[in-house]
Amino acid sequence: MKKGLHALFIMMAFVLVLAGCGKNATTTEPSKNTNLGSAPAEESAGPVTVQHKRGELTLDKPAKRVVTLEWTYTEDVVALGVQPIGNADNTYYKVYVTNEAALDDSVTDVGSRSEPNIEAIAALKPDLIIANADNNSNVYDQLKAIAPTLEFDPYDGDGYNYDKMTTIFNTIATALGKEDKAKEVLSNLDQHYAEAKEKLAAAGKENFHFVLTQAFTYQNAASLRMFSDNSVVAGTLNKIGLVNDWQPDKLENYGFSTVGIESLSKVQDSNFIYITQPDDDVFGTAMKENSVWKGLNFVKEKRTYQLGSTTWTFGGPISSKVLVDGVVEAISK
Amino acid sequence: MSLTQQETKPAMNWRMISIYGGGLTALIVLFFVSLCYGEAAISLHDVWGALTNRQGTLEHNMVWDLRMPRTVIGILAGGALAVAGALLQTITRNPLAASDTLGINAGAYFVVVLGAILFPSILSQSPFLFAAMGGLVAAFAAYFMGGGRTSTPVRLALSGMIVSMVLGSFTSALHIFFSMETQGLFLWGSGTLVQNDWTGVSYVWPWVTGVTLLALILSKQWDMLELDESTASSLGQKVGLARTSGLIIAVILAAVIVSVIGPIGFVGLVAPHLVRLSGVRSNRLLIPGVFIWGAALLVGADVLAKMIHNSSMELPTGAVMAIIGAPWLIWLVLTRMKAGNGAGMTTSMSTGGRVRRFAFTPIAILFSAITILLLLLSTMFGGMRIPLADLLPSLFQSDGLFSGIVQLRIPRTLVAAGAGAALAISGVLIQMAVRNPLADASIVGVSSGAGLGAMMVFILWPGLPMYVLPVAAIAGAAIAAAVVFSLSWKKGLNPSAVVLLGIAMSAIAGAGIQILIVRGAVYGSSGYIWLTGSTYARTWDQVKVIGIFLLILVPVAWWLARKFELLVFDDNSASGLGVNVRRTRLMAMTVGVLLAAGAVACVGTVGFIGLIAPHMVRLLTGHKLRQSMFLSALAGAMMLVLADTVGRTVMAPTEIPSGILIAIIGTPYFLYLMYRSNWRKAMK
């Protein structure tokens, strides 16, 4: 609970920034094409058709002015070398998502992810909106009235697993006319996995067993999201030959089970990889005198590994790369 | 209540044995069962081994350092809340008093959450001080709003519930604005007993045991409060002292618990009643018995919570406790309350307004003008501001500069106006029917029923199309109200019975909502915002829904108004005037409930408008139902349109849910109103 004051400052800064944005929106006509950095030559110019939750969507030409309402898609767009013109909740995007997928200052904040500001989106005059079914399905019709809208539901079916991640990434790439770039990104990623595997082999860590958790304090007690194989993070680590030991009886749609530290006894022989926020040191001082924590084999044998706090666990290709880098560095020390 | 201690000794002893013996047995059994349940599979044999012969194994450590603290904190919390409840019941001479019904839990919790955001360093050292302060203020507010010493049990329970509602919506506001900071606090504000280690217990136990012992030592002095008022007051100052010490002890106990495990209701209500059933009256015997039963109840609830636990999240113990406790309240009402004609229900419709009465026509014109002005202004402000010069062309032409945006705003504003009006009229009707100025649709369980219905659609069947949502909300509201009405039918729809059953119903539905939120896990946030009342992104679809409700129900209410007006008199005089009181009351409540259900289906559970708008109007003008319906409707529309406009403007592009703004705007007014009504009464 030590994070309040810090957060208050962020909040105040946030409000100021937003106030600024609001004013800009009233006075300036949206400027044209300030966003794109890549060469137009490689882009296809004709109509593009993509599949999404609501069926088929055809755009007359690839989209250039994109508004993203969930960070996963924001990151996908950034990975394609495009800055969105609008994104939901820029402030916490910076807190949770790696700065390898950083947003420019030019990106307008359009409000919270759960209730993005429809008017602010309309004012940006986008030519594509990418929405998340979980939060935005009730405003789909309104979004569609503003601009063609792609809606994804990452958590239906098997959840947001690795294949789903690449499917959504490729779909977005098609809509933006960036299919070549997407191929390049994914093949670079595969290359990166191969190199990571070599590094692990060199360190003698191939077929390394792990459990991965994102943990936070819930009412003074540790609450752990343990990622199962239907999550993109576990899928990514499988790609570099690691083996997930968290195998629950029932796979949750979000790709993780939420448990307390008691459940760690089931996987105490595995290796414990964790992500926590800097102001919420779940496994630090609070656990120092905890007999259960100290009694777990991976704690006794010092097999716990911390990753950076901006390792976004529901991300796209960039997050996967950052995760691999973080894990390789942590475990081959 | 008369003193009945001079009973025959054997009967008394037998009762003592059943209370203490039964309670202790239950507690010991539950204690052991509670140690056996948890996330890891630990065999019975291992649990027993851990208890009798602790080795340093992981299993034994889990039993001792994870499960044991959780169970022990359950015992301490249950006991403390039960003792607090028993004391509050004694000192207010009110069987419905408890730290949750008096708003103490909500007050303490609100201040803890606020403290976590503003003064995290102080809070981590002494959360108790914050909690105690909040609890005390809330208790006083509820007590004085409820009419102080002259209050009836129901009125006190109502004002406590309103204080809880106000503070609850403040707390939700904090949760929404500071979601990243507060998500760690508690499971959406309902208590849970999860413990990492013994720190919680070591913080709580000196307070709980010390203060409970103090209560035992002082117990004799509270016995005189059970005497009737005249005898007690002849004892003079001692009574005041006894009351004050009792209140302070109760608040300390509740605040300590809330600052560690969050607000948990119903323990303080159920446990003392259970023990009192045996006929125990003297506080010296009551307090230990109540402690044991409170502990057993809460540990039992926690065992159930752990059994229902699934791999996605834990069920809050507070929700389980509500599901156990609320039926008890229903049973209490059904068996203990005399069927009847509302005798003894002396609440007055007056809120002391008779200062100045204005003629109806000028006020009606003024209100209409303000409403229209607000509607226009509302289309100017939002995520972007439209200059006045551009507004009119954009409003009336489809190709104006801002036509697109205005098209987004118009339906939203109209929904706000319609829902506000519906809620206000509903408030007028329900206050009239239950003859209590503190009632509105949420009191008879409509809001939580609607919320539960909608949440089910949100979370259990997320694939269903969105238009099912209002249908589900209306169905939920209708079912909740129907249950309340049918249970209280035998009581002649007696206002007190309706209100109490409504509170119980709300608690059950509220617990259901919490269970669904927990099941739906982390990302159901838009559902949560919907529950706090939101005019976000409403379209012509909702305008149609609320329009249909208003077009059908308002004429009905208008037509029946003459009949409804007679409900203001007490039941005997009303039937003397030839009214079938029960049927008329049912009609008024049905129309009120349906209107509120329509509003909830469109904008979520916006509170307070149904409470405040009718008050405001009553203050300005007379009691004529048609007039007050008209003016209240306009007042309600103004309030919600204003809240909608402000909410989408001040923090743009982030939106503030209208329900929260209404609570923030409405609370001071409401407190003022309550203060004033009691102050005037005291002057008379």
C-alpha cells in the first residue's frame, strides 16, 4: 500500500496531459499523416479484407489513422512500425508495456480501456478502430459509425495463446497494408528464439522447467496469476524450449489461474519466474519470515527469477521478444 | 423488554449449556474443518499431525502459518463484530442495530481506502486510527439521521443503510479512479479472511481480547439500558455514560476488524439474535456467548467460501456471510413482526420542510426552463467543446461542423433525462407507499436485483447480444421486488416489513453480484462501472426503452394519483376512507418498481435521485401527488443530465460514471436535509 502518493502524482500529471489534449482537440483540425514512418512503396494500395469477431471487414485502402482501444493491439500496431493516432490509457501503457513498444508523444489518449471516450475517438477522424470485445462490444455500433472497426476477442475459445497472438497480429498487419513488415517481424522473432535457444544451451539450461507468475498484493496477502499453456507467455517460452510445470485441471480463458502461495507447494521443484511491480514487492520483505515461502524447494535452492515490471503478459511480438530476453538473462546468470 | 432473569435455575442452566456448549462445540469442529480446506491437498492425517506434533515440513508450515492465521482471524473478527452488534443493539434499544447496519463498517472501510491513496505511509503503520475515525463519524451520521434517541428500529436501519450506500459509492469512486492503487485492497470491498502470515492476527488480537474483556467488566452498566426509558432516565447521567462507553467499545471493535479484513456484514446482527433466542438477557452472560457464536458463524462462512473456491479466484467471505445472514433477517421479519396495519410505524413523511411554500405554477415554469437549458448545454460539452455558434447549425443540420458528435450526445442526454425522471417518480411513489421519506426503489431490492440480472448476462453468458441486458435487468428487478412483496403480503405490506425484507433481498443480490464479479474475474471492469451507474455511450436504443417505460407508466401513475394520496394517512384512516390499503399500496409500489427497473436497465444502478428529488420538491411545494410527480420528474432529469454532462467533461477523455457524481453531489444535500429535519423536530 505504499504506492498511493506516487500514483497521485501520476494521476495529476495524467489529468493535466488530458486537459491539454482536450483543448487541442477543440481548436485544431486533425493534422494529416503525422504518424507514419515507413516507406509507402512497400504498401499495397488496393482494398484489403480481413476476418474478425464480427465477420468480414473490407477497407477501400489500408488504414493509416488507427485508434487502438486495448494495449495488445497498440503494441501490434507499433511492432508494424506505425504509431496509432489514438490509444486508450497512455499513462498505464507506459507502466505495464515495454518501452521497446513505446508510444510517441503525438499519440492522443482517448480515455480508459473500459470506457474509451467515443467523442475523442470521433474527433481524431480515424480510418480504422481496433476494439476489444471484452470491454468495447457494447459500443461497437457507435465505433463503426465513426470508422470501420475491427473487434477481437482474445480470450474466447482456447484463450489468448501463441497462435491467437500471431493471428491477430497478422490480421492487423493486413488491415494496415503491412503484411511484408509482419512477415519480417515474425521471422526476426523466430530467429531471436533460435539465438535464445543457443544461449540457453551454452548455459546448460535447455529444457529448463518453469512456472511463470505475475503477482500482486491483495489485501496484504500474495495473489499469484500462474500462467498455463494457453497463455501467450507460456507459449513464447515453449518456443525457446522451456517446459511449463503449471498444469491446472481446468484452463481458464484468460490463460492463468489465480492462487495464493499455498498452491506453490505443488510446483516447488520447478523454477519460479515472477513479475511484480516495483512498488509492490510481493516476494521481498513480506515473505522474509514466511515459513511456507522459505520452505519451498525453489526458494531454499535459490531458483527464483525476477523479470522486469514492464513485461506485458498479454502482448504481441515485441512483448514476446522482451520476455525471452528477460528470461534468458535471468536464468543463465 | 422486561427483566426476565428471575427464572428457575435449572432452565437457565440448561440454556447456558446449550449456548456455551453448543457454540463451543460448533466452533471447535469448524476450526478443525477450516484447517483442512485450502488450495493444496493436505490429508486429514497431516493436519492432525501438524496440530499435535509440528515438524518443520512444508505441509505442517502451511497448516500453521497460512491456514491457522486465517482461521484465528476469523474467530477474532466474528467474535468482535458480534460483540459490537450486541452492544449497539443494547445501547440503541434497537434489535436491528449492528456495525454494518449503522454504517460503521462502510465508514471505516472508506477511510481506509482513502488513506491508502492519500497517506500510504501513515496507513501502513496505523490503519486502525483511520478506520476508527471513519466508523465513528459514520455511526453518528446514521444515528442522528435516523432521529437519534427517538428513532424507530426501521428508521435507524434505513439511515444506516443510506450512510453505507453513500460511503460505498465514494469507495467505488476511489476504486475506479485509482484502480491500480486500490486493486490490492480487498476483493471489491467485501471482506476476506486470506492471511499470508501471523501479522494480521498479532495486530488484531490484543485489541479484540482487551476491548472484549473491558466490555465484560463494564457489562453490568448496560443492563439498565434494557429498562424502559423513564426508569432509565431517572438514573440520569449514568445512562449517558453507559451509552457512550458502549458506542466507543463497539466502534473500536468494528474498526480494528475492518482495517484488517474489510467490511463484513450480518455477523453482528445474527449472532446476538441467536444467543438472545435462548432468553439470556444480562450482558455479562450475553457477551461471551455472542463472541463464541459470532466466531463460529464467520469461520463457518469462510469454510463455505473455501469450498466454493475455484481456480480463477476466491469467493469473498463477506459475500458468503451475507447469503447466510440475509435469510435470517427475512425469517426474523416473518416470525417476529406482527402482521398488521402499520401501527407503531410512526415515521413521518415530513422532513421539516414547512418553511416556505411556493405556488406550483411558477416553480413548474422555472423547473421546465432549467431542464431545457441543461439539455441544450449538455450537447455543448463533452470530450470536445462545441462553440455556441456552431451548436445550433450542428443540431439541426446533418452536415454541420460537429453534427457527428452532436448525434452521439443527443441520445445520451435524452437517456439521462428520461432515466432521471423515471427514478424520481419512482421515488415519489415508493416513499408514499411505504410511508417513509427515506425509501426509494433500491430499498425494496430493485437496484441490486437489476444489477444481479445484468451481471449474470455480462459474466455467465457473455456471448448473448447486448439487447438482452436491459431485459435481464428488468427481470432481475421485478423478481427481487416480487419476492419482497409476496413475503410481506401476509403482513399487509406493512412498510417496516417491506423495508426490512428489501434490505435482506438487496444483501442477497449484492452477494450474488460479488460472486459473479469474482467468477468473471479481473477484466469484468465495464460490468463493474455499469453497476455504479453510467450514462456512457448510450444510444437511441436506450432512449426507446426508457421512453416506453415512461409513456406507459407515468399516465398510469397520474390516473391513480388520487388513490395513492390516501396512503399518506395511517392505515386505519385510509381504510376508513374506503381504500383497500394493501392493494393500493401494491399498485403504487409496482408502478414505482417498474419505473426504476426501466431506468436501471438503461443507466445501471444510479442511486439517490429517487431519494433526493422528491425531498427537494416536498421542500418547495405541497403534498399534492400529481404536482410533486411532475416537479420531481424534472428535478430528477436535471440532476442526471447535469451529472452526465459534468462526468464526460471535467476529466475528458476519461469519464466519471454519473452514478458516482450523483452520489457526490447528492450527499451533502441529503445530509443537510436530514440534519434539518431532526433539528426542527428537536426545537418543537
